[in-house]
Amino acid sequence: MTPVIDIREVWKTYDLGETQVHALSGVSLKIMPNEYVAIMGPSGSGKSTLMNMLGCLDTPTSGHYEFKGVNVAEMSDNELARIRNKELGFVFQSFNLLPRSTTLRNVELPLVYAGMDSDEREELARSACEKVGLTDRIAHKPNELSGGQRQRVAIARALVNNPSLILADEPTGNLDSKTGVEIMELFEKLYRQGNTIVIVTHDEAVAAHARRRIRLFDGKIVEDSPVVPSPKANK
């Protein structure tokens, strides 16, 4: 089986005047289809840099990155844009919703960029909204939704193109604890439906929902181990 992600000896170095900062130092990892991975680490550990690398938002200084068997370094800008739009679903801490657009229109956005016709867009967006429990909120704008509902919109938008990988950056960071648990239960449901999920978090409780934990420190992987999910995650 071909890995979704195959990174080998990846370095990311920033030149700050006469000083070099190694955000990633020889990171290697594989993520297979239908894995549920939490990437953890303190501020400055390199987890955000790794997230950007996985999402084809940044390129390594050196090393090798294959996405579904294809060398990312050999992709054109148009090919990278297609990967980000079609193969990757992004979920952010701050939701990143269009404030004047309805739930349905926000969820449709990746399909608009893909050039899909309006009828097909709406059908797929409605289906994605149904998957996250927002059928009765498709006409609401973000300021008419709770924080948890806004994150569900963001997750539906990430799902709408049936991506190969969902990347979530601190997805419960702007939510209260009860709502955060509900969002993590939704990720569990998506994982059980066959989605491949990578969550970047500093929260041990969030990481406990995953099936594999990768811990970074000073740009290096210091732990890569299976996680025994909590009983709630098995419900």
C-alpha cells in the first residue's frame, strides 16, 4: 500500500542574518491511508513547520517528500495547487470562514476553486454538511453560529472534496472543553468512516483521541508511538 505521506530526512532551515535556525532537523515519517495521527510538541518544536510541509504550503530546504507516491519537489505550482484543493482538507483553529457567506457557500468554496458547476457544488456541500450534523444550519452565516458549529462548517469544507488527508491545526483551540470533546468525537467518526487524519496539537487530551502520537522537540521526532484511545473514543 502506498503511503499518503512519505517524508525522508527533511530539513527546514531559516537564515536569520548570520544565524541559521533549523525548524526541522532530519525528520522522517510515513503516514498510511486511514491513519489517525497526532503531532505534538511545545512552541518552537517544529510542529507548525511540519504541518505546512505536509500541506504543501512550504517546501523543505533538503530531503525528500512524496505525496501518494509522487515527489512533491517535482510538482509544478499548478499541480501543488491542485493537491491542496483536491487532495487535502484543512481545518484551522480560527475557522477561517467567510463572514458574509452562509454555511453552504463556505463549504462550497473548494469546489468553486475547482471550477465545478453550481448544481454539483451544492449537492456535495449539502452532503458534507449532513456528515457533520449541520443540515439545519446551511442558510446561517458564521455570526449566527456557535463556535462548535463554526468548526463543523470548517470540517465540512475540508471534507467536501473527499480529500486523501485531513490536516487539522489545533482544531479545539478556540472552543470550550465540552464543545472540544464534541469536535473530537466528530473526528473519531470521520476516522472510522475511512478518512486519514493528522491533528497538530499541544493538548494531551486531544492527542489521546488519535491512534498514533508523534512528538517533536527542537525540530526532531523524539517519539513515534501507538495510542490506546480513551473509552469515549470507542463509542
